[in-house]
Amino acid sequence: MKPTIIALFLLFFAESMLAQTLDSVLTLQQFLSNIKQEHPVARNAELLLRQAEAQVRQARGAFDPKLFSDWQQKSFDGKRYYRTGEMGAKVTTQWGMEFKASYTNASGSFLNPEELLPDPGQAVLGLSIPLLNGLFFDANRAGLNIATLDRDGLDAERRGLINDLMLQAGITYLNWTIAYNQLQVTEQAYQLSLTRFRGIRESYFVGDKPAVDTIETFTQVQNWQLELNDALTVYSNASLGMRALRWNNGRPTPADSPWNWQPERLNQAVQLPAMPIDSFTQGLELQHPDLRALRVDLRQLDVERKLAAEQFKPRLDLSYNLLGRGFDFSPATKENPTLTLTEALGTNFKWGLNFSFPLLLRKERGKMELIQIKQLQTGNKFDQKRIEIENKLRSYYNDYENTRQQIQRYQILIRNLQALLQAEQRKLEAGESSIFLINSREQKLIETQLKFNKLQGEFAKNLLSVYWAAGRLPLLF
């Protein structure tokens, strides 16, 4: 009686595990949507967009207006030598020009003659323009371009992280679904064997069946007891894997919490369009996160090359400052009592011209060569990565096509095995077969069904992997 009691306990435990989840179906779409929104990796990936915006904002800070002030005073032995001060604002534009507006005041007994100013002080409106080096491109504009491009690079990194996470989560879900289906098939097989054992045992008691048939059917019960125990363990471990990935409001699902979920059917879990391989390989450079990131690297290196080329030009900066009496920029002079603002531009001013140029250009030539080397290295890396990704994509696509064809063959095989089992049962009823042959036919059918479940799971995994290899999973869920 002991084996029968154990068998009944396992049957009750399996049925209770399956029954408690009948009204709580968790689809792959729902699961991956939760992963995309709640999982820490996905949340950190989304923070990359904020990081990118912060970097662009930081780069734009190079063009922010700046206030400045400089005040100095010297007194010694009771004498005030001087007091000078300047305050104002500067702004550097994205066209390389710098505008300046300031007010200067100076007083004292020992001022440098050059620092003598009108009594009300002097307001200054200034403009500085790089005529050669820096006219069309400079470090500030290069920094902004690189930060803007890095926004695309971080978005590619974000998609890559989510792409990998969703593949991992999708495979975990499919493993759980396979385990659930295997448990169902094994539990059904166990139930059938137990029902048959009870019937044969009753027939034995009334003298219709020999004792050897009860032993034959009971060994089948014991065999499915072992299989059911393994299936329960696999399903329990797969459920733990699902708990580890499912988060809610920033918190993980506890490992000891109830798991009242049931997966959708295997043949419905992955509802993705089956497209030809060419639809995946075309435009791969623009869609795959790794290739997009390398393209951003190449574009950033091109910005650095452009900045390095600018350094081969001489530095020639022109500055002009319009000087006022106090804040009046059109005061009359002794020579011209009716001086206008336009005339003041050529009368009350200060201008300068600064020139510099390195004779050997070793620093500039070295910088340019290093950038060109990096461009070649990154270009080679891009070509190699492109080949690796396409080969991986084609490999997964071949696996997908193979499992798709295998599923069609298995469906025919299962129908034939069912027909053979039904024929064997009719022969048994006519007294032309035996329990051994029935068990053999049934065992073969159930083993094939279990393999078919795994094959359906592999088919879904391969389809997910095709979209993952193409970098498209984040666009689908």
C-alpha cells in the first residue's frame, strides 16, 4: 500500500499546483513589459538618456554668459596709491565670436598713465573674432558636437542593455513555460498509469487478469512517480527564476512569496512575425545597438579630426573695444563737438591683433596621426562586428527554420503514435494484445509529447534570438 499512498500524494500535490493558477495567466507580453518598466537594469538603462541630456547641457555651458569683476586698491603709509575696478559680462557665441560689456573705474595719486579714465569711469563694448584658427571650428563647438553625438551613443547603449535583458527574461519565461507544460504532460501520464493500475488490479481480484499484469502496470506508476517528482522540481526552480526577474514598484518578488501564475500556451507565447532573413540583415548598421555605438564613435573621431585640422592654421585674433565716457558712447570732443555714435566707432576705441603659429607643428601632426589611427582601428572593429553580428543572426535564423520544420514533422509523428496506441487498445479489448504493448505504445507517445514541448520552446527561443541578434527586441515589447 505504501507506493500507492505516495503516488496519490504526488498526484494531489501536482493537481493543487496546477489548479491554483488556472485564473492567473501571465503572458510573455505582460512579463516583458514589466521587465522593461520595473527591472533595475532597464531603469538604469533609461537613466542613460538623462545622462546624455546632462552631458549636452554641460557642453552648452561653454557658451553661457559669464559675469566677472576685478577690484584692487593699494594704500600705504597713509597714502591711497590707487583703486581700480572692472565689472561686466562676457558671452562666447557658437560662431567663435566673443562679446564683452564692462564698466571700469580708476582713481588714485599713483595711477599708471595708461589707466587714467574719465571722471565718470568708462564703459566698454568689446568684440573678439578669431580670423583663422577657431573661425569655423573650435574646442567649444567640438565639445558640443561630441556631446550631441554621445546622446545617440548612450541611446544605443540603452537599447543594447534592454535588448540583452529582454532576451534573458524571454528565455527564462520560456523555460518556465516548458517546465509547466512538461509537468502537465507528466501529471497526465501519471494519472493515466494510476487509473490503469486500479482497473487491472480490480480485474485481477475478479480473476480476469493475471498477477503479472498488476506488476506491469504498477511499475509504470512507479516510473511516472519518479518523472513527476523531477518535473515538479524543474518547475519549482523555473518559477524561482521568474520571481528573480519580476519586480514591482522598484522591489523584487520575494523568493518565498506565492507564485499564482500560469503561462500561456507554448505555441502562443511568442507572437512575432516570421520574416525572411534579408529583412533582418538590411539596415543592420542603423538598428543594431553595437553597430550604432561604433558609428557614433566614428563620427566623434571625425569631429576630433576636424578640430585637429583647425590647429594647423595660424592663430590670428582681432579684438575691438568701443570706449565711452561713463556710459555715453557718443560724447563730443574738442575737435568735433557734434560727434555721432557712428563717428565714435572710429574715434573712441581700442583694438588689437594677436598672432601665433608653431613652426614645426609636431604636436599638431602627432595629434592628427593618433586620430587617424583610431579611425582606422574603429573602422576595422566596425567591419568585424558587422560580420560577427550577421553570422550570429544567420545562425539563429537557421536554428529557427530547422525547429519550425521539426515541429511540423513532430505533429505528424504524434498523430501516428496516437493512432497506433488506439489500435493497440482495440486489439487488447479483442484479446490480441497485452498490457506490456499498451504501456510501450503509451510511453513512446508521452516521450514524444515531452520532446515536442521542448521543441516548441526551442522554436520560440530561436525566434526571440533572431530578433535579439538583429537588435530589435526593445522595439517589440
